[in-house]
Amino acid sequence: MTRVSVEVPAELRRPVRETVLLLYQATAESLHQALRAGDDGEAHMHRVRIDELDALAIALAGTEDLPAAEDAPAGGRAVRITGSRDLLHDALYGALIDAGERLADVSSRGWRGELPAERIQEAAAEVLALHALLSGL
């Protein structure tokens, strides 16, 4: 299992963490099913993934109380997360899909005149930033 690290900018920590928590929930459900089926090998695999997801969730949530660098955006600082390449891919890809859905919604609302163009640009910037992180794996 190849381990990699990626620096998650402060403004992307929340969406990546949300995806990590969704992956945690899905993996916990899979673990439950494996335990009910008596499949010890699969249960072990899910336990390892849950441990890794737990570490990612903590890393993505754990620095709000630290002083931010002068050039860091409000709401925290960038964090470096480390994990298996496959797991980080799943987390970043899931966050990218969610950001794409938000962009589609904001674009639709902007087209109808409900939102300013700046909101569309912000949503598009999030998609591009997540794509760049994913491409960096």
C-alpha cells in the first residue's frame, strides 16, 4: 500500500473532511456487514481503513486553535495529510464531486439572477483547487 502526503489548503479542509466523514460512515457500515457475515479478512480490511479515516478526520479538524500564518486565509491553516494513495484519492475525488455539484447549483442560481457572479467564481475556484490536489497524487 503506497503512502502519500498532500497539503490541504485551509479553504479546502472542510469539504475534504466532510468527504472523509462520509467515507468513515460507509466503511463502518461495511465493517458491520462483514462482522455479521463472519468474514474476518474483510472485517480486518475495514478496521484498517477506519483507523486511517479517523486519523485523516482528526488531522483535518485539529488546527483551528493554532495561530494562523499571516498569509493564511481565515478559518485555520493548511494541513498535511498522509495516508494510502487509494484512500486519499477517494477523499479528494469525493470532495471534487461534491464541489462540482455545488458549482452546478450555484451556476444555475446565478443564471436566474439569484446569486452574484462572484459566488460562481468562488465555487469554480474550489473545483479547480480540488482538481489540482487530486492531480498531485
